[in-house]
Amino acid sequence: MIETNVLTITQLEHRYGGVTVLAVPFFELARGRHALLLGPSGCGKSTLLHLLGAILTAQAGRIEIDGVDLAALAPRAADDWRGRHVGLLPQQLALVSSLCVRDNVLLPAYAAGLPADEQRAQALLAGLGLADKAHAMPHQLSGGQRQRVAIARAMYTQPRLLLADEPTANLDDRACATVVALLARQARDANASLLIASHDARLVAALPGAAVLRLPARGELPCAA
Ligand SMILES: Nc1ncnc2c1ncn2[C@@H]1O[C@H](COP(=O)(O)OP(=O)(O)OP(=O)(O)O)[C@@H](O)[C@H]1O
């Protein structure tokens, strides 16, 4: 069987205000594999996740995901593509404090103007050990529970890519392994690829078999100002 890539990056560059903050000459990820985007603070990990989620558009180079060239998507098409294919677990979780847990999980449906599938939200919450928290407010949850709500929200649309930004920051070794195993299980159950951006070197052991993209510190970029 021919192995196809879920992701191919070529000659990618991103600049803010004329300053190059990210350069990835080449990276490919075979279908069914996960990836770690590793590097020190400020090297461009969040920027790369936002490029992969078509939230940002690169100034140079190409990102191809499941055969789609992200730069070729018009803004509306990018929103639509993201809504159907990408689950994003942001570093700050970004739960809406005025909405209960269930409505936070349903946010992708509200955002896309789609009917809310409450059974799916409940099933996701149950799978993450939060069956009894559907009507709780975010401030009534522990940090770990809030993170699991954000994971449920990211998985709501059955994405092909699950992008997680620093999901293990400030966690001890045991919690780190638990969270990574949880994310990997969610990705496997959804037949999705998990991409984790982090400065946390423990992830190499926590996610064995993952492809690793190491981003250099900014001062080491060939074009860094
Ligand atoms: N909107 C923006 N405008 C200008 N510069 C930005 C913007 N967003 C990020 N940067 C800069 O781009 C560089 C990369 O930022 P990014 O957040 O992608 O790094 P990171 O590796 O995720 O960092 P950290 O690990 O600290 O979260 C940093 O120098 C940052 O200051």
C-alpha cells in the first residue's frame, strides 16, 4: 500500500512586521502518525500551529494537509476547512466563562451555524470522565477538568488534525504522561493525527513513535532580525 502524508511542509516562512520568526525547510508526516513540534520559548511553535490550522497564512512556502494547499483557501473557505478538519487545544484553553461545560463543547457547532448535537457533546464528556459536569460552569472545575472540556470541544467536529499548544505546561511527570495518553487516545479514536507544540522535552518519551520537528531558537534562524 502506498503511504500518503497527512501533512507536508515545504520552504515555509512566517514573518511579523518584516521579521522572520519561523522557517521550516521541509517536514512531512505520514498518515496515522503523530508529531511533536519542539523548541524554546519564542521559536514560533504557536505560530506554526496557527499556520497549520489556517488561522494564519504563511508569507512564503507551502503547507499541504490531506492534499489541500492551505494558501489556496480564501478566508471563508479557510474558516470552513478549519471547522471541519481541525481541533485546536489552545495553551490558555479559552473556555467561555459565561457558558456551561456542555455549551463550551458545543461552541464549534454554534460558530459554524450547525445544529448542536447534544448527544455527541455528552458522549465526549463521558469519554473524558466529565459526564456529571455538563451543567457546571468553567470556574467550578479543576484545571485538569477544564483542560478535558477544551479537549472535548476540540474533538467535537471529529477533526483529522488535533493541534495542542503546550498541553503539559506546569504539569508534573505523572500528569504529563496522563494528558499525552489522553490526547493520543482521543486522536486514535477519531482517526486523527495529533500535533503537539511544546518546549517540554518529556514529550519525546511520552509520545513514542511521534515524528519530531525541532524549531531553532529565533537567533539561530538564517533570516532572523
Ligand atoms: N502577532 C504577533 N505580532 C508580532 N510578533 C509576534 C506575534 N505573535 C508572535 N510574535 C513573535 O513571534 C515569535 C514567535 O512567537 P510564538 O508565540 O509563535 O512562539 P512560541 O514558540 O509559541 O513561544 P512560547 O513557547 O513562549 O509560547 C516571538 O518572538 C513573538 O514575540
